[in-house]
Amino acid sequence: MAGIDLPNGKLILLYMLHQVKNVPSPELMNWAVESLYLDYFSFVQAKEELKRDHLMTEAVRKGESRTDPSGRPLELCDITPEGEIVLLQLLPALPSPIRAYLSSAAP
């Protein structure tokens, strides 16, 4: 299990969403879990809380042609303007090695 607390996990997800726009939800999950900063359960909790607080969105875009393995259009994730504000205020709290790793591992 990842050794990071939920607030830092949410900050990491905001940073990821800031780095890559319109990221498919499964790709975001893989990126987060493969980073070893979040496990699956903390990822799901952080993502749901960010959506609840309107700091990120997750939705199928009109005209989305990419599909998941079952043929449904992909849900894409983005940071909201409110999420950008929170990220800019809290970014100094995210250690630079984590930022560097996440930037280099971006899908």
C-alpha cells in the first residue's frame, strides 16, 4: 500500500491533471498507481473527493471516438479552474522529486 496521506494524494492527482489534459480515467489510474504514490483505493477516494469538491471533472465528451474495451466512449478527466487555483497555492508543498518524477512519467 502507498505510504502517502489523502491530502497529498489529491495534490498529486491535481498535478497529474495539470500536466495532461483530457486524460482517460483508466490511464490516470494506471499513472497514479504505477507512480507508487497512490494505491488503487487511495486513488479512487482522492478522485471522488476531487470531483465532489469540483476540483476535477470526469465525463464523456461529445463526439468522443475513443472507446474502452467494451466499446463505450472513454470518460476523460480534467482539472477545473478551481482545481488550478488550489494546485497553484499548494504546489510548493509537493516535493520537487515527486513533481519531477510525475512530469517525466506523464502518459
